[in-house]
Amino acid sequence: MRYVAIEHLRDGMILGKTLYGEMGEVLLRQGSPILLNYINKISCLGYFGLYIQDALSEDIDVKDTINEDLKMRTIQSVKTMMNINRDNDKEIQKSFSELEDLVESIVKDITSNKDVIINMIDLKVANNYTYYHSVNVTVISLVIGLAMNLESKDMYNLGIAALLHDIGKIFTPNEILDKPGALTLDEYNIIRKHPEDGYNYVKGKLGTHTKTYLGILEHHERFDGTGYPKQTSGKDIGLFARIIAVADVYDALTSDRPYKKRVIPSDAMEYIMGGGGTFFDIDVVREFSKIVAPYPVGTCVRLTNDLVGIVVENFSDCCLRPRIKIIKDGNELIEPYLINLKTSNYNVIISDTTDALTSDQ
Ligand SMILES: [Fe+2]
């Protein structure tokens, strides 16, 4: 299976991973042909790319970090939680206990996998950004937490904080959240209230751990004291918030937003690494850089010697040097063969990612 950007999809390509709609319903199942009229629909829904299976990539398996069904149920549950009548305490409690169970399952899913890395380009629907984003931030935060050897109770509390980190946005008007252009100073100040609003809401309504409230309150604080709401700095910012900050920015950078286009994972990683010690806690960034693959499996890459191929495997101790199935030399299709950048080809590096693998796309 390999990743193809929406603009390079062609009539009749075979879908590699099941596509879901805004309500979590199945739109198109893995293995179905992608017909021309569907490509427009997929694009309108806000998908910016998807996985296909073809002869070139049939031996490449792309796995999400957590179970797909669990991920979709959690996205729905966050959506319910964020759209509940804020005065209906009974419904809020019910929805929260559902989220607690889901976080427990996510923690179990992640901790059962020893060498877990974020190794897939996320297929998110831009229209439901906040819900998808909340779940992605949770998964990335928990994988960092696992790499930092957090104990199981902390993993669970970190998961709740990450899942609800943006819940304060239920108090922010949609016109501001989805505004395509630059924000005015007043609008920006309204958005900046969401960490405190979220903190007060969760503290007042839900019986969670203090570390969890603080994770929500401090997730926009920056290590050098330039964040908000309190300009807290260094290790005075709770560990949960220092982890969530990295996961939050990484997922936001790799997502399409009304006011900006996404960047590829390797560029987003470079940005995060550049902020280590200033915006972000360098200890967290160090762990992050080990567990997120800059070139996820299924990504098409071009090497400095002009070979083109598909990433087959990433190594958690050397994510920049994956195993690659080479299929092109320059513009010529060649008999495919595997190379492992981790153990050979020392003078060759990945120069670029490419969506156009064959001449017809
Ligand atoms: Fe936020």
C-alpha cells in the first residue's frame, strides 16, 4: 500500500485503507475501486490524500498506531463530549466515563506494542479537525509518555489531558475557530482563553487528577516563557503540558487548516526539533524525534542519487534511514529491489517526498 495525494488519484485505483465520513460511517471500504465521481466527493469531505494498493506496493503494509475502530469511536466520543449541552451534568458525566474507557483502551493498545512509532500519514477530514486532532494528540502524547517510561496511572491521566486539551474551544465562537484569514487582535485574545476555559470546565465538571487539569491549562505555555496564559517557563510547566505541546504543534503542522496548508511529516519534525530548548522541552523533543517517522511507511521518496521508491520499514532508533523499495531510476521504471539506508548507502540521503510515482499520475 502507498500514500497518494488527492490531486494524483486516478479513476479505478484501489483503496488501501477504509475511508470514514464525518460521523465515523464507512464511506468506502478497503479494496474498493475509487471511481472518478468519488474522487470529487473525497476531496469535498476534506481528505487531502489516501492509501491505495497496487502492484508496486502490494507487499507494503501500513499500520496505524492504534486500532482503527477504537480511533473512530474515540473521535465520535470527543465530538459528543464537545457538543453536549453544557448544563446537562448527567450527560456530561456519561460522556466522560465513555471517554475514560476509551483512553484506557488506547493506553492498553499503545503499551502492548514495544517498539511503537508513529508510522502512518494521518487520514483526517479537515471538516472535523478538532475531534481528529484531539485523538491524534492523545496517541502521539502517549507514545512519547511510553518512551519516557511514565507509569500506567500517569499514562492514563496524560491520555485524558491530551484528549480534552482543547475542550475550552467549546466556548470559542466557530466564526473565529474556522476563520480563513488572519485574526484580529480581539479574536486572537478570545482564542487564547481556551486553555483557562478548558481547565475551569474540566475542574468544575469532572473528577480527574490535578495533573490532568494542568495539562489542559498549560498546553500553550512555552519552555522559554513566551506562551500563554501565565507565561510559565521551563520545568515549572507540568510534564503533561510539555508533552502535549509537542504533540499538538506536530499534528497541527501536518494538518490542513482554513488558513494554511499542511506540511509533510519530515518538515514538521524539523520545526519541532528546531524549537527544542526554546519553545519545547528538549527532553520531550528528544523522545519525540525517536518515535515519529519523518517518512512514514507507504511514503514515496526520492534519493540524492535520483532513485525513487516507497518506504517499507522504519527503525525506531534511526527513523531518518528507512528501508525502501526502489522502483524508479530517474524517470525510468526499473525492476524493484530493496535497500536499507540504515545499514548501507551511507553517501545517499532522502532529498524529497514525491507523490507522482508513475508516468500517469
Ligand atoms: Fe489549544
